[in-house]
Amino acid sequence: MKRFNRHSLAIALLIFAGSSFATESSEAPADEEKLPPRLPLNELRVFAEVFNRVSEAYVEEIDDRTLLENAIKGMLSQLDPHSAYLDRETFSDLQENTTGNYGGLGLEVAMDSGFLRVVTPMDDTPADRAGIESGDMILQLDDTPVKGMSLNDAIETMRGEPGSEVKITIARESEPIPLQLTLIREVIQVASVRKRLLEDGYGYLRIAQFQSGTGDEVEKAVASFTEEGQLLGLVLDLRNNPGGVLQSAVQVSDIFIDKGLIVYTTGRLSNADLRFSATTPDSIGGVPMVVLVNEGSASASEIVAGALQDHGRAVIMGVNTFGKGSVQTVLPLNNEKAIKLTTSLYFTPNGRSIQAEGIIPDIRVDRSKVTKLKSYPFRIKERDLPKHLQNGNGDKSGEDETPVKTTDLANLDYQLNEALTLLKGLNILATKPVQPQG
């Protein structure tokens, strides 16, 4: 590519901008407020001069196209952690992510002080199986420090041929020294929705991320619960859900809300001001719900949790969520490239902004390990005493206590076990008979 000197580049920029430029001597028209913002000519001249000096004096020769592309990347990376320039490959990867089928480690990450902060490891992926946790800070990829990398470059480094290795060095608050992990890349096929019965009448619905078909999958899962028998309670697990497609979050919320606002967005452009409301009846007829969230619940998952919380439709349980209350729009450019730009903020039905604050749970339950104590085998009860009186309900003194059949999932997961216990309590209160008078 032919190199520009600083004068020719400045002239090219002037021609491109046209009448949007203004010099110090120009007079502002009477209807200036109706015109688009004027571009700063002096600053553009500085840019042209810097471009020219880097092009001519940098220790290694750099193609002018590369310099211009890097300038675009830098401009977007300085806006916020989520705006970015997408080249052909990155744009293609983003499109694959929304369908839940792509190659990599299964990590959702964001830039934080020049390093990669783990938002969440996705379910049943190399990152998840290696024990990487939300909040971990990635310091190094193979032998390359992350400091100084762009978000896209870091993601590209983590991607690769399935079966190949990548070494990750992470810092964790609970560990005194950085941890080094070796992960094997895989083709990531993220299952958006999983379901199971915790006990008879109590369903468990896990949404790993919001893909384009998540709403339909949730509808089918809810229908299958009701077909299997009476549904007494539902746990909606959004822990470590990094978000995804906004429309899917709205659709999932609509499944459990009869009417009213679900979420609204505001931005500078007129088409950024949107309102989404419920359009269908509650599919489970008001059955008690608990939504599990944690610090890895972000974006679209916060929309769902916030909507159900504001409508009083579910009890939110867990710890504060990630706090990503912004909406990114992918704006395609020429040559199959695009920019991902933050264009609006979203608000819950009650007007709460989640940005940098997150959803605060109704009941805080930290992740914990519970060790069940063994029962003392020689403890004596009334029924063990000789000549004890019978209670008139039939002598059941010789029968052992029958343990409640609960899935291993709830037994091993303290937060989930607490959610199930709460749902049982709500049902007991709802079905408790009126006390007799007198």
C-alpha cells in the first residue's frame, strides 16, 4: 500500500469528513444545534502526524492498513470493556457463539486493569473441568503475558485446534501464589438448557447461556415438567450464566410473567430506546420459583432475574451478580468486518440500572460445603422405653425413618439445597389448613 505523508493524510481526512469540519475562524450557522457534531480539525492533524511518524520511524516496517486497523481497535477499546473491533475471524466467532458451537476452552472473559477477568466458565467445558472459577484473573497464556493484549487477541490466543494444549496462569484471591493450569482445547458445544426433577413435584431448570433458541427450549422443558405430574416448585439456575441474546432473555421472562414490563433500554439513538413486555400467560400458573444467581450471572441472566424479582414472581437466592447492564450492538462494516458497540443501558421494570451493581439477591446464600454429622446410634427415644404408650395412630415404633429421596445434585450443591428447602416451605405454608376455632 502506498504510504501517506502527514499532509496528504490530513487532506484525505478533510475530504472524507466534508463540511463536518470547522476551523477556528469559521462562523457557526444559526441552526447549529440541528447539525451533527463537528470533527476537531487540529486533533485530526495530530493524528495524521502521529500516523506518519510511526509509519516512517518505528523500528520495524508496518503496513499502513495494519496501522489504521490498530487505530480503530484502540479507539473502541478505550470506550468500555465490551466495545470492540471485529475482524473477519472474530466476527465469525461471535456469530458461532450465539449458536453455541465453537472451538476453544469455554471461558467468558472481560478486560480488567489490563488483565483477563473470568466472568464464568461454561458448563462441562475444559475450563469448567479444570476448576477455573468466576473472578479468577488470567495473567499469562502459554508464555505470553496478557498485560498489553487486546480482548480479541487474548480470546484468539485461547482458541485453537481441538486437542491442542494451552497453559493458563491465573491469580485467585484465595491462593497465595498464581496457579498454572494446562487445558486441552475442544470443540465447545454449549447446551443452553438442562432440566431434571430434584424430587417429585420440584423441577430444576439450568440455563447455561442465552442462545437464539433458548426461549423455545425453556418452553419445552416447562411443558415436560407439567406433563410428568403436578409441579409444586421450580428452581431456575442462572449461576455462571454470562448472558447472550437479549430477545431470548425476554422470551424466558415472558414464560413466567403474566403481564407487564420485562425490561427497557435507553440510549442516544432513537432506535436504542426499546420496551419489552410480557405477551403470554404464566406457563406454570404461579407455582413458587427460586432463581439462583452468583457473581458469574451477567447481562441477559440479570435481565431475567431482575424482571422476576421486580414482579415478585420469584425469590432471588445466591450472591450479587456481575453487574453488566449495558447492551452491545454489532454493526457490520465492509469486507465482512464489524464493530461491537455499547449503544444503550437496560433497566429492570422498576427502573433499576444493574450497571456495575448487579442484582442483589433477596436471600444471600454463599457457596459452601456442608458435612452431614452422623447420628448417635445409642440415643434413646420415647419409643425405645419399655411399656411406652401407643399414640393411637398405629404402632410404628419399629419402623426406621425413611430418608427423603433427593437427587445427588441437590445434596452436593448447598445453594441448590437451600432453594429446594425454601420451595418446600412455601408449599407447606400455602397448603397449611386453617386452625380450628375454640
